[in-house]
Amino acid sequence: MLRMFKLLPLAILALLVAFTVSCEGPAGADGADGMDGADGADGADGHLTCLGCHNDATMLDNKLEMARSQHKLGDIAVNYAGGRASCAQCHGHEGFVEWSETGTVAGNYTTPSPWQCSTCHGLHATFEEDFTGDDAALRAVGAVTLMFDEATEADYGNSNLCINCHQSRRGYASYDDGTGTDVAITSSLAGPHHGPQANLLMGNNGVTAGSEHAHASVGCAGCHMKETTGDDLDIAGGHTFWPTAEACADCHSGADNFDLFSGQTTIQGKLDNLAGLLVTAGVLDSAHHVVVGTYPRAEVQAWWNWDLVYEDRSLGVHNPTYAKALLDASITALGGTP
């Protein structure tokens, strides 16, 4: 009997729970909606900045254009100079990337590669949509201290990337200390070295100083990478790096070739004139290679100016006034008629 009284409260509790659950009535009508909350702040606008360049059409076109360039063909001494630590900075993909990242090339490369997309383009710094400043992911776009003279600096924005390599390696003063009456040429490889385009643009490293030409402010890409009108894939311009007459027409109305005002014809004639005088003097051989020897200063200076303009390979286009002045002064110094 005592056990029954102890179980009775539990039984009553169970009945109450069951009654409560089984007797729940239907849901009532929905209440009125509350007031809307305040709108949140707008988020950043969405965009497809990366796809502006990184899309199938653009990337494929650039790669096909690049395949036509001398850089990609790799016939500019890549196999020879691209593997040498002292040359690899400019003569091969691996060397340029190492130099741009570390400031030096630590050692030789056994299998150097020609230039490719990632030679000039590394990682983006700011992802600026219009690529102002430094951010087309270009490597080494800071101001350049020129190799021939550490007191001379070039700073032309994105063109600095090109100037790092397209400049003289040596200056005239490295051959002539100004003493005595003669100057020795001690190597068949003597000279300002190949590709002194930046020096011509800026008007420096000739025996006499010059002045910067307006083409310097246009920049390397302005002439060498202009996308030609109506062509999805450029035979010249773009990433072929071959200049186009169409780029000239942006400033020179009606231009359809590079020999504007017969400028290239004139410079070629002066180069030939001076080369003939240098061959007669014995400074150049019949194939126009420099001959090791000791010569009067005027002859060595004339050879230097000839080599600087010749190696620029634009026939004066980069700086017509400076190229003409160097050649005329040199021809006159050797007793010729400009």
C-alpha cells in the first residue's frame, strides 16, 4: 500500500504531460509584420579586372605575337651569353628573373632559355585596374642607373624595364684616360656593346654630349608595341616588339614608313662614309670589325661614335639630331666631308 502512494504522484504527472501534448489546439493567425530594418552599407563594386588581360583571346594573341619576336626566337646570343653569369642578366630568361629578384646573377646557367611572358611579367603589386604606375606586373620598372656612367640615371616609367638591358655596357672613358696622344683598342670585342638604344634616346655616351630626343618621352612601348588597327593578331607591334609606321603616324601625320624626311637614308650614308674613313685608317677591317691596335685619339673617338650609332640599329630614328651630330663631327675629324 505504501508503494502505491509513492507511485501515484508519478502517474498523475504522466497523465498531465500526455493531456498537455494531446490537447494542443490549432495555430493562431500570423501577427502583423514588423518594421523593416535599415539598409546596410553598399559593398565594393564587383569587377573582372583580371579578365581584362587574362582571357583566352588576349593571352593567345600575345603569345602568338611574342613567338614572332627576336626575344622569343632566342637568336640574340641566348645560347652563348645567356648561360654566362656576367651576361645572363640580359641574355636569357633565367638570368633576367634572377637579377630582377636579387640584384645579381650568382652563377652560370647550363641551359638558358629565350625570353617568355614571365621574363618581363612577374606578380602584380597593387592590382590597379588601369595599370597606372608599376602594376602591369612588370619586373624592374624603377629608375635605372646607366652602366656606362653611375652618375647618369634614366627614369621613363615602364620603359625602364627595357632600358635595363637596351643600353651601353661601357663608356668611352673606359678606353681613354685622356693622357698621351694615342689610345689603345685592346680587344676585338671593344665598343659600347650591342643595343645602346637608351643612350641614343637620351643623347649620351657619344664622345660629345647631346640632348634627349622627343621619342624618349613617347616611351619604348609607344613605338614598339602599338596595336595595329584592324588586326586581331599583330604581325608587327604588340608583343612582336617590331615598330610600326602606324605608330609614327600618331605624331607625324601621313607617315607610312620609318624613313621620314629621308632621315634613315641620310644616317646610313653618313655611317658608310665614316666606315670608309675608318677602314682607310685601319681601325676597321673590310667587314667593319674593329682591329686591335693603338691609334690617334681622333680615330678612336670617331670609331666609338660610329659604333654607338651603328649598334643602335634604328638608323637615327631614336635620336636623329644626336646621331647626325656624332657622325658629322667624326667624319670631319678624319678629314672627310659630312
